Amino acid sequence: MHFSLLTLSALVASSLAVSSVDHVLHEKRDRLPPGWQYHEKLQSTEILPMRIALTQSNLDKADDFLMDVSHPESSNYGKHWTHEDIANKFAPSAETVNTVKSWLASSGIAPERISRSQSLGWLKFDATVAEAENLLKTEYHLYKHSTGKPHVSCSEYHVPEHVTPHIDFITPTVHFDTKIPQGVAQPNEKRAPSTTAAAGHPVQTKAALGIGAPSSGSLPKKGAQINIKALIDELKNCNKFITPNCLRALYLFPPGLTANPKNSYGIVEYTPQSYLQGDLDLFFANFSRKQVQRTPTLNSIDGGIPQTTQQGFQFNGESDLDLEYAMTLINPQKTTLYQVGDQVEGASFNDFLDALDGSYCAGDDPVQDATYPDPIGGEGAYLGPKNCGGFAATKVISTSYGYNEADLTAAYERRQCNEYMKLGLAGTSFLFSSGDNGVAGNRGVCIDPATKEYNDGKSGIFNPGFPSSCPYITSIGATQIVPGASVTAPEKACETVIFSGGGFSNVFPLPSYQASAVKSFFTNHPPPYGADRFNNSQSTRGFPDISANGANYVVAVDGIFALVYGTSASSPVVGAILTLINEARLYAGKSSLGFINPFLYANPGAFNDITQGGNQGCGTPGFQAVSGWDPVTGLGTPNFPKLLNAALQLP
């Protein structure tokens, strides 16, 4: 499926003649998703459940709101908002509601037929096909999939020009929300494009749902199997084997000592990725003996469970890595595991956010996000209602998964990024790994400048990651100890097995907190590439923000110890360090850090600057690590004593 929101100029150019001159094209689908065929014209008396997504208010002020509680120079630092305050502040305006209701009434939809969702963001009513076609100046048809599943859709629809600014989208219209069984191995099969990303690359249907698949491209990389007996003098071998004590020595942070009940740390995993308790116990027996038989606190979202039917590094490596290090480094503080999605559909980042914020739930893209109860069924299917709200966000949340920015539409990414902004207002720090392929995207692919399609990664346009490109999360890159060096020596950008993801967004503007750092980078260390390689406008978001070691991690996976590589390791380590800092702030009677980027960029001296190495990709050396911020390792790696001292100086 391919549909797009069009600008007014494109609307005027639309070739479809509509019956009312004040109606303009709102969304259009250029082609059907694979497997679907036209069946018949829908009868005019059939009833359609119409849903109108209203535009949110105050989004133009959202950045100011967030900076007010997140910037260290603000008098309101740490005064995080309640979820009720957030919902009310961004609810559609009275003007938006009244404008849309007036349009509906003038089209014959009486006010008593219209209801408003609990989240305040949707108007709902039932209409006959004839009414809907007149309302939207379109035609509805019935389509059938090769499996026999039916679906109602139109190819495009129109709304009055004065109503356009007040509506995000309407369903059912051009979107195909019927899920078709995919199986574990299908997320990367070739599908017809559904719409176009900002970089010009065709977006693939259900791209967001493949995030937990073994072939997603964002999982850690496995190295050699190792003999645990070789680590007796572990601090002498940190350049070959990273362990929890190596990380403590690198970044000068102590073992956890307390467990403040107000503190919390969450790790997000996407089914079928799952930990094995035997692996946790094997790791704990060697590195944190008091934690043997300890389990994370499970928050099961949309039927998510730590499945054990599919095992192997491609199913257990990510979760084992995340939990073994997160749990060990913050012990005795507990770790929350958000396990998202059932074993049939899986889940997207939006599905996780739905569980934290019920008001976000109604606006999911049915093409990219999961539908529950699972319409596919079968073994492992979750048949309960979709989790819309009801789950609390921990103070810090680390996610070791990511998309290419060109995997999804700009509209989809902006909506999700705004949700991270809202949760930052509520006091949560969101961390994401920056990727393992340097300036290339997941699976090492780049963008062909002529076709805008993904290529083999040997040439082409740099392929930035998302959500790392969202200015309201903290993107974590990767470093490594220089081969042969001691644990106290300066690190370099990771160039062993993986390369730290980094670059510049094609979607999001340069945030104010990062402007000075990015300007300094371009002024003092201009990259040797032009606009044919990356967005060199100097006006878009750069990433990563900071880094941590991402090479040679000793991980227990499937009953053995092996070396693991990736920013998938870096993110949970930074999350653990921030959790220890929150522990100290909470005991001092202060708030959690919340959205941390303004604080980080205001304290560059609290990081170990990385000035060696690069993040090659797309047939180039990529960017280079230099003094100050760079799109390889960000500001550098944490110096815990300095970072803690700076955090405790804040209100």
C-alpha cells in the first residue's frame, strides 16, 4: 500500500475531479498491498465505523514546555508534569472539535450520532457507505486477500480545505488494517511500498512490526565462544573481555548499594526476543552471585512473554545481554522487563508506547502497528484487548532496537517522537542504541541516490537511524578499549565487528540544546562529503548524544559464554549509570533526571572525549571521532563522579 499526506500545492494538482470545489485531497493510496485484489463495490446501505483523528493542540510549544522542566538553567527544572496535565495540554482545541463537528453536521451527521474518545483525540460515529462517500467525496470498495480475508477501503478521500488543518487522518479509508499471518521469518520479505520516507525511500508495509525478528538488523552481533576460566584476572583483560567490573573501572561507578522504592529502570524487549533464566543464572553465578535465580519484574504488554519455544542467539542474544548487564549493574535495585507483543504479530515501538499512554493508543497506524485481539490467531496469539494505558513508565527506559529513518514515514516518526517528548515531560529518560553499521543503516544498507531504494551498502546516501534521530530521546553510540591497552587508557570509537551508528536526520530539525555542539563540529571539523552523501544543511538533528563501550561483552547465551558486540550493549549500560544517579538524587529529595539531553550538553566536561576512530559505511570512512561532539561517539563516555556531581547540583 502506498499513501501520503499531501501539501496544498499537490492537492490543487490532483487529477481527480471532486464534486465540491472546497474539498481537497487529504490522503491517497497509489497501489494495493501484496496479496490484495479488488472484489466489488460496497453496497450503499452497509454501515461503516467512522473514526476521525483530530490534530493535537500546543505541539508548536511542546519543545518550550520540555525545556522548561529539563534545561539545567530553568527555574522549573525537575518539576515534571502529571499525565493528566499532559493529556489536557495537548488535547485537540475547542476550535478543532467545533470545526470538524460543524462540517459533519452540515453533511448530515447529526451531533447526537457523534461521540468523543476518552483520550479526547478522536471523534467516532457510524455512517452508511452512501453517507461516508458523500462526506469524503470518494467511493468505498470491498477487497479480498489471497487468504480470503476481506477489507473495506477507498483509494483516496477529500475534506473541506478549512477542515484539513484540524484532521490528522480518517478511518476506514486508504489504510489496510487487516493483519495477515506472517510467521517469524517474513518481516524482511519484499513488499509493495506503502508510502515514502523523507529520504525518498519507499516504506515497506509492516516494517515497524519486524523489530524483534531475528533478521531485523538491529540485534547485537555474536563473536567467539570463550572459556570463562580465562577471566580470573578480568581487569587485566578488559581489552579482550568486557565484564561488569570492567565497565565500573572504565566509567568509575560503584556497585549499587541501595534500592530506593521511587527509583526504577526498564528494559524493553520485542517478541520473539526473550531471555532464558538459565543464562541469567549462569552469568550471575560468575559475576553477581547474590542474584542467582533472580528474575526481572515482568510487564507483559499485548501478550508478551519470555518465550522459550524458539532458542538460539538470534532469539536470546539481545535479551540475555540487556538483562544480564542491567540487572547486575544496578543490583539491589530491581529491573523491569517490558516484554511487548505476542508470538504471532509481534509489536512495534508504538505498541509499547500505547501501554504507557492510553491517549496515544487510538492513533496507531494499522499498517505498521499491531492489532489486538490478534486477528490471525493460532498458537501463541494474544486474544485479549490491546493494552492501552495501564502500565507505568520507569524512570529510565533503555531500548536496544531501532529502525532506519527511511523505513517509515516522516509523519509516523514525528508522531512517535512527540510521544517521547510527552513522556519526557513526565520525567522519563528514553535511551536508544544508535545502530551498528556506522553511517549505513540496519543490515548495512545505504540509499541509492537515483532510485531511493536500499542498496548493498557499498555506495550511496548515508542512512540515519530512528528513533536515534528524534531530538527527544538520548541516542547511545559505541566505543571500545584500544587493542592491547589497559582499562584506564582512553577508548576509541568502536571499530571491532560493529561501527557506532551516527549521522544527521532527514526528518527532524536541530534542537536548541545541541545547536552549539553541532555548529562547532561543522566549523572545526567539516566532513569531506557533500549533500550527495548526507544532510549537510547543518540544521538537522545529529546523533548519537553520548556513548559507552560496545565490544567484547562476555554474555551467557544458550548455556555458554560468548563475546557480543553492539550499541545494544552500550544503551543498557548508560541506562544503569543514569539509574544509579537517579538513586542518589532521589535520596537527596530531588526528582529523577527525566529528559537528560539539555543536561548532558550543558556538561560536556562530565564525559571522556573520544578522539580516535570512525564509523565507516556506504563505501566511505564515515565520520571521524574528534574533540568535542561528533556524529560517531557524541559527547563521549560517562565519567560517573563528574556526572553525579553535576546532577546533584541541580534542583
